[in-house]
Amino acid sequence: MTDRTHTQGSGGGDGGDGGDAFVHAFDAVGADHLFCSSGSEWAPVWESLARRHRDGLPGPRYLDLTHETVAVGMATGYGLVTRRPQGVLLHAAPGLLQGSMAVHGALLAGVPMVVASSESTTYGDGPGPDPGGQWYRNLSIVGGPHGVATPFTKWSTEAASVHTLPTMITRAAELARRAPAGPAYLNVPLEILLEKWDGREAKPLVPPGSTHSSPAEADEVARLIREAADPVLVTETAGREAGGWEALVAFAEAWGIPVVEPDSAVCGNFPRTHPLHAGSDIGPWMDKADLILLVNCRAPFYPPSRRPAMARVVVIDEVPQRPHVVYQVLFADRYLEGNVTHTLRQLAKRAEDLDEAAVAVRRSAQEERHAAERTAAAEAETRARAEHPGDGVDPVLVAATLRDLLDGEDAVVVDETITHSRVVKRHLRTAGPDSYFYVQGGLGQGIAVALGVKLAVPHRPVVLTIGDGAFTYNPLVPSYDASTAYGLPLLIVVFNNRVYKSMNLNHRRFYPDGAAAETGEWLGTDLHRLPRLAAFAEPFGMHTETVDTAEALGPALERALAAVAQGTTAVVDVLVTR
């Protein structure tokens, strides 16, 4: 919730029209922003906002964005930090389809939002204002856009009356916010937005009530932990929960349990600098752990049938069976279902009567593993600094240099790399809550998500690390326009290896002795033909750098960070060696 004062309808004694009902409802539920990729259905909303601005009435801030992915992506980034649903306005079914990848990404990331678009119900044959022939000819879709949205949203329906519209928006926001959080969709027909509204008051959004596992259930899990000789905790999104980061650190320290953040982790959950951080690979524990604690972990094992050799599995999750995951294997022996932060706190309090000698052995072993990993990472950075191939920069050096420059700056890293994602996580070593997010769903959303994060935390530096393939998928012109229009400076660092390497690796893996290996004809992967990637930002007056040597890297990143501090987005295109 926000501390804004919510108002009733601004259209006069009768409440105005559906546009007023729409804006009033989003104001009531505490939405800070309406992220809009314009469509002809939104004239009633624009008129309502114009009246509010004219009359000095409060309401959600309207952001006029020029691409659906940017609108949804910014709402995603904002929601990752604030954990509160915002409004997203798209255009009819085509706009919804264009933004569907980003909406699906929000579903995977667990970000609440209310997405709306429209259709016509009269096609010009009903009384009242003419909706326009485009709905009859081009925009409508059989079953309505709410049918289209069903597979990639948490909840999807039509608001069929102006009188129920405010309550439907409240319901959508409440559903979006509750676990598992995600986007809800409303089809709001244009005729409903133009209809007279009686001005009835919309109800403010009430935070979800807390759900807890019973003390007896927590006691039993505490007993299992107490009896375990070699437990391990695996988490993907504990840090996404309010207070989850701090609760996980307290729990791990109280019991002396290593914490693994697998490659499927979508945010920072535990300090990578902490001695109990056990990296990104659960493999070393699959045969030796006697207890595996899965905390907010939807897909811990790959392949899914890879069963732990002897470990009992405890799942700690408010909604352990994700309804949007097609195939999910957890091998659970016991569930603790309830608010994850509360559960971790209760388990930390139960860390009593421990076998201190056994805990000391476990902690010492993990500290040795952590020290060995830090040494290995440092050695990799030393090698990267020593190498001078003359054509490119080792990606390890890029991540390490960026880490050193961001030290003490309370930066947020949004990551849309594929080939280099492990390098980024290993060498950036983020160590605070809400300091790292990995973009979910299809590639091409990273800049928008980073812009949304910056909107939520304008006082913190926001850095996007991105591969050259992912970079070219992003809608650059609309993203740069949003950055400039709304004063949202980013540092964008491109890991440019001039190839879709993950695709190329699959080709080589599936056909090691195939025709492509014989002839060198690797299709679908070459990006050498692209021009300088940083140059696309130049028409917007942004700071640009292209780096192809190790010596030039540090000074270029320093200049870029200085430009960001002065209020302009900076794009540093680094030609990497692999």
C-alpha cells in the first residue's frame, strides 16, 4: 500500500463514466503507476486522468510507453522491488499478444500486476458512441482477449459491467498479490469504459492475511534438522518474500546449514560473500546429503527424475505446487506450507539442543568449500587480467571489474545473460537484499525490467548485464525513449561474443559429428554482421562505449558510471573472448 489519499469518482455527482471508475479503482488499490502502451480504447481513462490533473486530485502516475514489452517489463521490475500490484494497459488482443511474453515472464517471476486490454461488444451496431470500425475489421478475437490471456496469467476474465468494474479491479489486484503472486488480466470492453458510472466507492486493497504451519509441524521439521548430519538448503526465490533474505540468513546461521542457489534462482536470496553460501550446484549434495530443505524452490532437480540418493526432502513454501508449472518433481517427504519468512523465523528459534560438535564439523567443511571457491574465483580473475588476446576481453574480467566499481554503491543488478549468467553471479557476488534479479521468460525484456527497478529505487544505481543476442531482442527505441522521458538512467553492459552461443552449443552437443561440424556451416547463430551495439543509443544522447581490450575496460566503465550518476543511460558494449 501507499500513503496516497484515495479519492472517489472525479466526474461529478454521477461519478462520470467507466474511465473514471477504472482510474478510481486503481487509485483505491494503491497502484502507484499505470504503465500504458497506448490503444484507442483508453480515451476514457486518459480523459479521467486529465480531469484529475486539472482539478488537482491525486491518482496513479501515468507512464506513456511505446511498446507492450516495455510497459509490462517496467511493471515487472517495479513489482520485483515493491511487491505490490500495478496497472498495465495494453491494446485489445493484438497488444496483449505482443506483451504476452513479458506477462508470462511476470508469472514465472511471481510479480503481481493487473493487466487490462479491451474489445468491442457492439461493433458499431449498438446505441451510444461509435467504438470505431477497427474493432469489427481487425482487433477482435473469438472468445475475447481474456481467453487469450488464460494460459499466461494467474486469473483472467471480463469486466462485463461498469458497476462491477471497480470491484473486479480490486479482486484482480487481490488475486495477483496472493501466493503464488502473478499477473491477473481483465478484459474491459470499450463500451463499458464509455458507460455512465454511479460513482460508488472502490475498496482499498487489504494486505493478505498470514498463513502459518502449525507449531507441531515446525517442531517435527526441527527434529529432522537436529538429527541430520549433512543437511543442505536449496532456494530459488526466498529473497523475493518480504523479509525473506534476512530470515534465511538467520536460519542458516542458527543451524549452520549450507545454502545453494541453483541456476534456476530468479533473484538474490543469500549473500554470495557469506561462508555458508554453497554456490549454484546441488550436485555435490545429491549423493551425500541426508536432508534437503527446498525453500521456495519450484525446480530443484534436473533432470526432474534425478532423485537424491538418501536424503529426506522437506519443502518449505506457501504454495509448493506451482499451478503454472507444467511438470514439477520435488520428491517431498514433508511439507511446511505457510508464509516462508515466518516459517524460517520459527525454525531458527528452534535451533536448540544441537550437537555442537557435529554442527562445528559441518560449518567448518562448508567454510573450507567456500574458501576454496573464493580462491578458484580469484585465480580465474588473475588469469583473466593476465590474458591479452588483442581481440576481446575475458568475460570474467568484465564481471570482476564491474564488481569492484560497484563496491559500496548499493547497486541493483538485473541480469539477462545466458552464456555468461554463471560468470555474472560468481564474480559480481551480490551481497544484499533486492540486489540481483534474473529476467524470466523469453529474452528481450531486460532493459524494461531494469527501468522498472530504477523507477522503484531511483536512489540506487541499476545495472543491466546482457548478452548481445538478448540485447538485439529488446525493443531498443521504446526502451531508450522511456529511459529519457522518465529520467531513469541505467548502466547497460553488453557481453558481446558475436554469436548465439547457447544455440550453437546445442547444435554441437546434439550433432557432434554432423554436417555442420564437417563443413563449419553453423546456421542460426552468427551475429558478426550486426553494427556497433552501443551506437543505437547515440540518437538519444546517451553515453556510449565500445571496448575490445582489457586495458580499456576499467576506464570505460568508470566513465559510464559517471554518466549514469549525472542522469543519462550509458551503454558499454564489451567484445568478449568467449
